[in-house]
Amino acid sequence: MVDFTTMNALTRMKPMEAMTPMGEDPKKKTYSVDANEASFLDIFKGMVDNVVETNEQVDRDAIDLMLGNIDDLAQVQSNITKAGIAVDLLVTVKNEALSAYNTIINMQV
């Protein structure tokens, strides 16, 4: 038996937006949205951009450290911690979003 309520809801869904192709500079695309009008997608894109930026900084720090161009090891450790926290936050938000999605899917209508 086909649930026409679900089919009707699926036909009203908006298509997904295309992701930024690999190799493009994510810094070129900045998302500035009013906090009251921000969607989950805008917030998630900002979090992904933050993870990319912090990981790039850690990579630059590692190269500078190997070349002997770093005097402040505390700043390197701080950047590593920031990158780890950014990844942990992104994974947590992703897991909670999937959990909410699964809860909604499993609801009896």
C-alpha cells in the first residue's frame, strides 16, 4: 500500500544544492547571513569551512615547524587544539542531525 501523504511531501521537497567542487578555494565563498535568518545549511557550511581553515593552519604550522620557522610552540599547540575541537563539533552536529532525521523517519503518522 502506498502512503500518498509521504509521496506528496516528497514532491514538495527542494532539491539539494551542489557542493563546492574540490580544488576551489573555499575562502572565496563567504557566507554572511543574519543570525535570525540563518538556516541549518548556512550554519553547517560555516562549520565545514571552519574545519577546513583550521586544518590548513595546522598543516602550515607543521611545515613551518619542520623548517624551523616557528618560535612559539604554544601557538602551534593552540592551533592543533582548535582544529580538533572544530572537527569534534562538526561530527557531533552531523550525528545529532542524522539522529533527528532517523527519529522523524520512524514516526508513526
